[in-house]
Amino acid sequence: MTTERITAPIVGDRMALEPIVIRSDASLTEAASLMDHRHIHGLPVVDASGSLVGVLSQTDLTRARGTEYLWANWPGLAVRHLMTSPAITVHRSTPLAIAARKMERHRIHRLVVVDDLDETIPIGVLSMTDLVHAIAEETATLAADRPATAPADAPTTESGTTPGATDA
């Protein structure tokens, strides 16, 4: 008898590889332009040596636009002034369910995936969108595997059959 081991999906199954990063000394204008042109909502932030130092999100930029002081000083601000630091990270071998709980606990929309041997090296990003894709696939598979049954509140006849049902 062969038993098939079912494994939980992991971050490495869903993460975006080779993340688009930005340096901490880059301008906010450069960061906004990069996010806009690449259609991404957040950027891992690295220092001059490429080590992860934070994350800049579209929420950070939007808050700056809505804050008079920050907006007035926008031209002189760098990514390091608005980024969230430290970045919340995860490893590629982390189960998706744990990654989802981490996002929920920290109220964030992405996790930076770091190298197993050097946690300062960003190797990917797992976003809420990646998780939603995984949820859609997982629930579609579950629905396909489940036998079709009448809803619990469906009317039945005295014999216990659903009205209109026929034996084929």
C-alpha cells in the first residue's frame, strides 16, 4: 500500500523571485516612480552593500502625501525617512499559513523572503495577492473533491428525497 504524503504549501511555492529593491538613499520620487512603472505596492529597502534594512510601501508614500509637513519636504526626503524598519521577513520554507498569520499579526501586506544562510539578503517577496491566489486554488481543489450534496435546509419529501430529484 502506497501512502501519499500531502504537504502544506510553502512561501517558496508562491513568492515573487528576484525582488525589485530600492536603496535607502534613493529619493521618494524615484521610489514612487518605480512602484508605479512596475505595478508593485512595496519595495524591500537595501543599504549600499545590498543588505535588507526595511520596506517602503505605497501606504508609506500615501501617508507622506497626506501629511503637510512631509509633503512640503518631499524633495529633500529619502526612502530611509519613510521606510518601515526593520523589515518583517520570512524564509522560503515557511508554510503559507504561518506567513499569513504573520502578515495579519503585523498588519502588513507583504513579507520579504530572505536567504536561509544570510537573513540580510532579500531573495523574494510574498504579497497578500500571492496568498489570495493560493487560497483560490486551494479552495477550488477542495470544492472539486467534495461530492455535490443538497443544502442542509433543502426541502425533502416524507420519503427523505429532494422534490424533483430523479433516479437515473
